[in-house]
Amino acid sequence: KDEDLGNKDKADVFSAKATIVFIKHDAACWYASCPDDGCKKKVTGDDNNGWRCEKCDKSYERPKYRYLLSLSLNDSSAGCWVSVFGDDGTKVLGITADDLQALKDSNPSEYDRVFSEALFKSFIFKIKAKMETYNDEARVK
């Protein structure tokens, strides 16, 4: 924040070693995506109890779940919220989104343990900060 990152026309990209202090997981922290390699678009339920990808124009029996995690990070100088996607979420939690999604209903205590074990671990994060406007309100994301 002190360096005014993300407040320019272009996004700022930087690396920082930070510690995870909180992971939001009260709601789903993944989304159902197209199972085709190379396509990561969100899929929707179709009329045949399957999943439809509008980009690929195909229906699938099962989606592939991908992470969309919201983490609170701290380093020696400050803290911030970041979003972590896809395979990077697997690195943070040590389990795929498909497997975690299955755990949520089958074993809630194990589901919570996955998040607890990821807390207070440090990683080198590559972070992109850019200004976005939503409902006429500009903020760095």
C-alpha cells in the first residue's frame, strides 16, 4: 500500500513472501469448471443432469472443480487479502478442489482440518494488483 501498487493504468506484478493467517471457507471456495484441458470456464447444470460449457459448446457428465480461494496474508510490514486460483490453491491446501469438494459433505471435520493445517504456512506469492471499478467505486484488487 505504501508503494501505491495497483493505482496506475497497468497492473503491478510483484512477489512477496507472506504467511497465510486466514482462509475464507464458510461458502464454497471452488467453482465447477469445464473438464477439457485448456478450458477453465465455469460450467452450468444442463437439462440432462450434466454440465454444459458454453465456450466449448459441449456437455459433460462431471465438472472439474477449481479453486477460487480468498486468503488473508501477512508479511513483516502489512497484511492484505488475495485471491488464489486453480492449481495454486492445491499447493496451498495440499488437496485438489475435486477431493475437497467431496470431503465437505462426507467428512466435515476433515474438511475443516485441511484449512487449519494451511494456516500460518509461508509461501512466496506472485501478486497482481490493479485498479478495478465496480458500481462506480474504484478499488485495488
